[in-house]
Amino acid sequence: MLAQLFEHARPLVEALFAQVNDGVTVQGPDFLLCFANPAAARLLGANSPEELLGRRGVPLLECFQVLDASGKPMSSDVLPGRQVLAGQRGTERVLRFRHSRTGQEQWCRLSAAPVRDAQGKVVYAVNVFQDVTEMVRTQERLSLLAEASELLSASLDLDSTLTATARLLVPRLGDWCAVDLADDASAARRVAVIHADPAKLELARKMSERYPDSAQSIGTIAHVMKTGQPHLTSHITDEMFVATAQDAEHLQLLRELSLRSIIVVPLKARERTLGTLTVATAESSRHLRTEELRLVEELARRVGLAVDNARLYAEAKRAQARHEVALEAGRMGAWEWDIPAGRVTWAPTLERIHGIPEGSFGGTFQDYQSDMHPEDRQQVLASIQHVVAQREPEHHIQYRIILPDGQVRWVEAHGRLTLDEQGQPSRLTGVCTDITQRLALEEDARRLVREQAARAEAERARQHTTELLESLRKTQAELAQRAQELARSNADLEQFAYVASHDLQEPLRMVASYVQLLSRRYKGKLDADADEFIRYAVDGATRMQALINDLLAYSRVGTRGKELVPVPLEKSLERALSHLRLTLQESGAELKVEPLPWVMGDETQLVQLLQNLVGNAIKFRGEHSPRIRVSTTREADTVTVAVEDNGIGIEPQYYERIFAIFQRLHAKEEYPGTGIGLSICKKIVERHGGRIWVESTPGQGSTFRFTLTAAEPQPA
Ligand code: ADP
């Protein structure tokens, strides 16, 4: 009956509800619709009300799908009309419908009311659909923004925050979400990429590996990063895939990913593009539009700020860490003295320098002075007083502190004075550095420099000594070589002199005997000239014999020398004097001999030595009769023998020369001689390991001295 009534009124009802914006349907007990207005058709994704009524052969439930908030299909039992028809109370619900034909989604507030017959039985359900899509979307956007804001401000760990934020957008906004950041000057770094399906993520990873150029969402990310302009492609077509693909495999991958639409927006802060936020749809078949672009832009603005903040924070943290490291490394600590309040504040590093636990510094000016070294306190306080009284801008002082464990450390305080508006000192702020180590290092450095200088000096001295030793060694070697050469040439010479004199003796003896014979036989028988010539010849021959004898004696010192043995010197002198007996008598010489010791010597040579010296003392006598004294002195093993006379003496410039062979100071007419006597003396003394020299006062006398080695007197 009711149905008849309704059919009767249908034209009027249709006309009436065609004007209404909300969707209205009337549903029978078989759940089929017997009425729908155009708004209902639009909201439920049908082309016309007729289609909804099933008249066009499309079953009602194939027009649309009921989805939950996350997009999952729900059972149609949740529809209020069905509940009303089942006798339940109709509830109002907000439901999400996806139109099967277009994939478009619609949010509706849906309510249902029962139509009962006379017996009160429900025969129809009247459904009213109100389009709340805009409202729901706005709400979604607001809550998304709120959640994102909360997330972004919750942590300063950039990467994890960005990943969480990207996760927020999937699947609410799209199927994909990615965040890329420009790292310094280098290429973008993908911080986060989110998709609900791990297989899809793997696919995306594979594509970015194989085709890095196209990895960044068909090249748009790099572009947005560069231009800072947002990008939206609402409908990605297969032609676009074909145009992008580098080869067949690439095309296949692109098609597998099957992106439908994409939004890439820049992440900006302080006019700089820091990265991009990408949202894309694929399998959900949703198409992103300007609305979503606005939302993503709004989100990106927040993300950009968060990135900037996180970077600034990280930078600040790094700077602070650097600062702390520098302070710690420099053993520095900050302090402040609030002058009017009398409060002193110390940073934890300063407490560490003072060896007290963190936070235990008392904070009064008294506390500040408490560990100052008593010897330095007066000076520090005077300096501070001066700075405050004179309004000195800078305070600088070094002093000692005594740590709780008794350790003494040096600190250096640098401070700056701040004045208040009235020009009164308000704060003294600065840093305090532990310079103990620095001072020790400086002292070490100074010590090192000193040591190095000393070492360098020692090294120079050592080098100098080495050089000296080296040159000494060279000189010695040269000397040794010279001596060797000299000895060799001396030996040669001696040999030559010996041979020559020895061999000359024979013919000379003959010449001498014959001229002497001539002289004896023919003297006075020839003329006067002949006598004179013969005399010259005899004279020359005699002198030559004397010379040769002397030369022979000289050369014999080296060649005929005997081994040195203990010799009583007195004996040698006696024998020498016995050889000179005649001369001594003739000259009337007065001889004084002191006791003489035993010496090491070659007796024959010692006799000759003494004979030559005493002989010279007689020969070179002056006007007075000669007085000769022979004496010795002893020092350790050395016996010095002196033969002293009162003769003519020798000028000092000749002290050396007279000991050389053939050197004489007088003509033979004045004092006869060959000039060999003293050379023989010298040679004998030297062979005995001693030396000979003369001291004299011309006109008063000479003393010849020579040294010998003492010997133990031998038993007779
Ligand atoms: P000679 O006696 O054959 O001249 P010597 O070699 O013995 O040669 O002496 C060299 C020179 O030294 C002598 O010519 C003499 O001038 C000087 N002389 C040596 N002994 C004395 C002396 N006792 N007093 C002064 N002059 C001396």
C-alpha cells in the first residue's frame, strides 16, 4: 500500500529531491533502492539515479566500495540503511566511498531513518548522504600538519625525524614518500624513502642502482633542487615512461613501479634550498592535485625549518664541543664575578682546574680566594681592586693555587670589566688557564736550549780537539818520517865520511911522509921559495890529516858506538885528563874536580866527550891561566855534568852554531882546530839520550853542560 502511495507520489518526490544537494535514497527490505536523487548518484559514483536503482543492469554495490580510514574495503553491513532494515537503530556514520568506475573517493556523512507500515514494521529505509569530503580532507590535512609539526620538533636527530615524517605521509597522502637532502656542494643524498610494501622498495632500489640518472623520480628532484620551484604531475602517462626509459628493461621497471602522479617540493630555509620532499601515488590509483601540492608545500616549509634547525643545532653542538675541547685542552675555565651581588660563578672546567668536584664551588668572593697561594694572594687582590677602582677594561694576572691534594699549580686569569649604565663596575668576566704545564714546558724549552748550546759547545771543542790531535798526529808522522829520512841520510853520510876519511888516510899519509922527507932532505939546499913551498905542503898535509882524523872520529860515534852500560864517570874523566896531561902542564891550568857519579854510557865516547870539552877550556883560555871546574848535579835519573872555564867566552848568538860540524869562531892562526870537536860532543851526548848546551859571559868564561842518565854504582 505504501509502495503504491510512493509510486503515486514519485514524480513529485523526484522533482522535490532533485533540488537537494544531499543525496537521498529510499531502500527496500531487499536492500535494493527504489529511489535515489541525482546527488546520491553523484556521491555514490553512478552516472544517473537509474543506474543506482539497478535499472541499467549495474548492481548497486558494484558502483562503489566502502573503505575504512586507511583505505581498506569494509563490509556493506556497516551501511546504516542495512542496519535500519534489519530492525536496528540507524546510526550516523562518516564513510569513505571509492567509485569503482573512476577510482575517485568521496567522504559522506550517512544517516538512515526507517519507514514503517501500520503494524510498525520497517518497510523502507530512507538514506541521506552528505558530502563531507572537503571537511574530512581539511581535517586530515590539519591533523597531518599537527602530527608532522610535533614529530619535527620532537627530535633534533635529523635523519630519523625525516624518516618518521615521511612515514606519516604514507599512505595518507600517497603511496611513496621520499626525502632528499643536498649535502654541501655534492649531489642529493636520499635520507628517507617510504613505501608500505618492501617489495616495491626493493624495486625502487634496483632501479636507482641500475639507472641512477632517472632514479630521482623521473628527473624532477634534481630540477626542483636547482630551481627551488615545486613540481606537480597529476597524471603520469605511459608515454612519459616511454620518453624517460633508457632501454627496454628500464621501461619495464618504470611500468612495474607504475607511478600515477608525483609532487616534488623544495625544502627551504633562509632562502636556500636544502633538499626536496617527494610524494607519489601508484597502485592506489589516486591522483595528486593542487590541493595536495599545497599541503605538501606547507609540510615542506616545516620540514625545511626543521632541517635548518637541526643543522644549526648540530653546528652549534660541534662548535660547543670544539669550544669545550679547546677549553679542556687549554686547561681553561670561564668565570664571572657579579660585583654588586658579590657572586662568583665558575664553569665546571674551572672547578676541575681547581681540583674540586663539579658544582661544589661556593660562589662567594671568599670562596674564590680560598685556594690562592698565600704568597700571591695580596698581589691578586690588589690587581682586582685596581681594575675595579680605576675602571681598567682588562684584568690580567698569573698566580699560584693550592689544590685540595696539596698540589701547587700556576694559573693565568684574563678578565674584562663591564660597566652598568651609570658607569659603575657591574661584572668582571673572563677565563682562567692552568699554565703549570706551559710554564714547565717553557722551562724545559729553555733548559733544552741551554743544554743544546752546551752540547754544541762541547761538540765544537771535541771537533777542535780532534782536529788538533789529527794535525798533531800528522805532524808527528811527518816528523817521524823526517827523522827516519834524516837518520838514513845521516847514516849514509857517516858511512861516506868514514869511507872517504879512511880511504883518504893512506894516500894522504904517503903525501905527508914524502913532503916531510922533501923538507928534511932539501931544506936550505934549494932556493928560499922552494923552502917556503915545501913548508906549505907539509902544513897542508898535516892539517888534512888532522881533519880526516877528526872526521873519522865523528863518523865513528855512530858506527862504532858500544852498548850503554853503567860507567863510573870519574874514571872516564881521569882517562881524558891523562890524554891531556901535556897540554895541562904546559898551560899551567888549575883543575877542580868534584866527585862524579856512575852513569849509563859508552866509556870510550865519554872519555872523548870530556877530553874535547876540557881541551877546549884550555885552548880558548884568555889572558889568565886557565881554571877549570868539573861538577855534576842530579835530578831524579838525570845527571847534568858541567865543565866550567874562565876563558874567552862565547857571544850568545853563537851558542847553537858552535855545535855544528866545521863551525869555528876563530881563524886557525888564532886558535888551531878543525871545528869538529863540539859536533862530536853533541853526537855522543845525543847517542846517550841527553842534550848539550853552553852558557857564557864573553871575556869571563864559559860553562858547557850536558845530561846523562844516572846508573847504580857497580861492584868492582
Ligand atoms: P875547534 O876547537 O876545533 O875550533 P870545536 O868544535 O871544538 O872546534 O869548537 C868550535 C868553536 O867553539 C871554537 O872554534 C871556539 O870558537 C868555540 N869554543 C869551543 N869551546 C870554547 C870554550 N871553552 N871557550 C870559548 N870558545 C869555545
